[in-house]
Amino acid sequence: MDTVTVSPKYQVVIPKNIRTSMKLRPGQKMKIIEYDGRIELIPDKSIEDMKGFLRGINTDFAREDDRL
């Protein structure tokens, strides 16, 4: 777990190993939420970036009667 410091302008630097593994880019937008006493940053991805992200998902399960 990395530790970051909040600057006087309330800015933080995302550590390089996280930027690299998450494939973050300069200028990329992120959603930020406060959840259960912590801050979460969620990369905002375009529709093009989302293409194929569900490939290989398991669809073999029993559906409820009122579902298609």
C-alpha cells in the first residue's frame, strides 16, 4: 500500500506503479466518491474503451421466471 500526501491545494499524486497498472493518461477524467469513510477514484472510460470488457463472462445460470 502506497502513501500519498495532500498538497496545500488539496492535490495528490497517484503513484507510478498504480498509474501504469491502471493505464491512466494525463488529462484523463475520473469520478470521485466518498464511500464508507474513504475516497475512491474511478477512471472515466469512453464507450470505445469499454468494447469487449464482458468477453468470456459466464452466462450459464438459471434466470428468474419474470426475466427474459
